[in-house]
Amino acid sequence: MKSLGKRAEGLRLERMKDSPRWDGNGFRNLHPIAPGLRDNATPRPTLSEFLCGGSRRVPTGPLPSVDPREAWSRKPGSGLRATWLGHSTVLIEIDGLRVLTDPVWGPRASPSKLAGPKRFQPVPVAFRQLPPVDIVVLSHDHYDHLDYPTVQALAKLSVPIVTSLGVGAHLESWGIAPERITELDWWESHRLPGAELAITAAPSQHFSGRGLKDRNATLWSSMVITTPKHRVFFSGDTGLTTEYATIRERLGPFDLVMLEVGAFHPSWGDIHLGPHHALEAHALLGGGPFLPIHWGTFSLALHPWDEPAETLLALAPAQGVRLVMPRLGDAIEPAYAEAPTPWWRAVDSARGKAPATSTPEPEQTLPRSMPWPAD
């Protein structure tokens, strides 16, 4: 199946083996997965539960969204603007340049067109309606971040792509010219030619793989986007790690912090954040306007679809965290963003469904019984 991608070989593989993160068989996290963040009393969900269990895992209808194209036609007054397009896809306008993170326009977070987690929320704009993008950032190779149909569309363009070590093998197998691909190890940077913009790969606590036999065959990273005037942090996928304090020291402070908050389960360990640990990670990073990502698009866990948003809305103000929670497609400037309102409640409340009020246990990763590592 072509959507599975391709394993690295040759000079690409040799470079991967030179990484401090390579352990002889694949990449590893700096810290072992911490058992203290896992609730061993809670059984891991079975495949049947993952596919069919849980309540309110999707909204009763499409979420409110706006068409961002009119806003994109005007320059941001502050020089920094972000448009959340769903899950971890964000168009960042930063000092005259456009950066697109983990673009996913495909219908499923899966190698198959017929099975796997299906998108419940459409992207506010078609891929062809995007303004010209200067660079694309891909954090890792899971299906809800590295999307085969979207890469096929990218292959028709000339935009450069920055990603983690090894992921370029997938991209080349799908038609991306090798000269367009830059693969980074942690703490390595790439400067966009002819521009004062740099992308730096930084640590994260996660894993990789698109099939049953390629676990950790490519690296996973958070990404920091910098210009002389602004700094933006993009988590990709990650669990809670002390390395966030190092990221703050080496690359902060940040004018915008984008952290994943969705898809968690108490038995899954520290491979994802969830809203509780996202707030801890935000503190380690030194604060800054916080845009939650990795929610509101796919059902990848058993919790209610809106639980991450409701938990953040309940906890963040008391911790002095400035949340930036726009509707999908709403182009917002972090410098001017107002306090969020629970716009997501409109869908279920209109149909007599109450929003989630319980706060989730921290932490999560994919159940290993999953037939695809959908993240």
C-alpha cells in the first residue's frame, strides 16, 4: 500500500544512525516513558472499545467555522497571525512569510480510504484555496500529521518542506523532489533561503510509525519557528517532558505556543499531553499565548470530543494562562486575541446535548492493538 510510505536507506539511513537519538534499531526518547504518568489500575482499551466505545466522541454536527480568505488578504498588524484549520494544521503568518504545519486535508487518519478514524470536521478551506505558502513543517510520520492525499497535492507545488529525520523517505516515495526536503535532528535548524526565517527541530516525547513493523523508524520533533521579531512553538505530538524547560532556555521566549491537547487515556502513558499536562508544558516553556491543537477534527480516543476544550477553559484562567481558542478558520493575532468563549458548545447544545464537564486523567498514547498507528 503506497500510503504506508517507504523506509529510509542509503545516505539518509546513515545520517539517521549518526543521531544521538538512534539506539541501533530506531529512534528513542531522551527519557524512558514514565510509568508514574500511567494509571496502571485502568485497563487499556481494547480494539473494539477504541472503535466503538466511549460516549460523545464526535459532535452531533459540524463545528462553527469561518472562511479565512478575506482575513488572509490583509497583512496582520502585529506581524504574527495564526489560523487553526483543524487538528494540528495551522497557517502561521509571521513577518511577511507563511508557514503551514502538519497539513491534513484527507478524509481519514489512516492508510486506507475505507477504514480508520474518519474526519468529523471539514477543513474551512480547500487546499487549492490556500494563499502561497513559503514553507511546510511536518513534525512526524503519523497519519493524522503526515497525510498521503495532502502530500500528493503538495507534490504539485514547489514549496520547501522541513521535517524530522527519516520522514523524507516517505515524501520522496510520494513524488516530492529531494531538493525540496530538509530533514532535521533535534536542535538542528534550517533557514529559509532569501528570508530571515528559521525552523529548528526540538525534542518531544512521542514515537513514530505507519505500519506494524516500522515503529520508531523515523524521528519525531517539536518545531520552533523564528524570525528577528517573533518566536512560535509548535509541539507536534508529545507527552510531558522536562526538555521543555531546555527548549525555553535555548529557543524562547515565545509569542505563540501551540500544544496538543486531544486524544488521551489514563492507561496510555506520557506520549501525548492532554489538557492537564499541556498546562504544565506551557509553564515549562515559559508561558505565552496558548493555542490548543490536536482536537476538534478526529476521534482518536474514548473521551468526549470537547473534553480537552472544556478542561482548558475551566483550569487555564486560574493558572494565569492566556488561552487563544479561535473557531476553525478564524485568523487571529495572538497579540490582540481576546479571552475565549466556548463557541464549540453551539453544536451539541442546539441538539440538547450537554458539554463535557468532567476533567480527564492526564496522558495517553496509541493502544498497541491498533491496526494502524493513527496517533
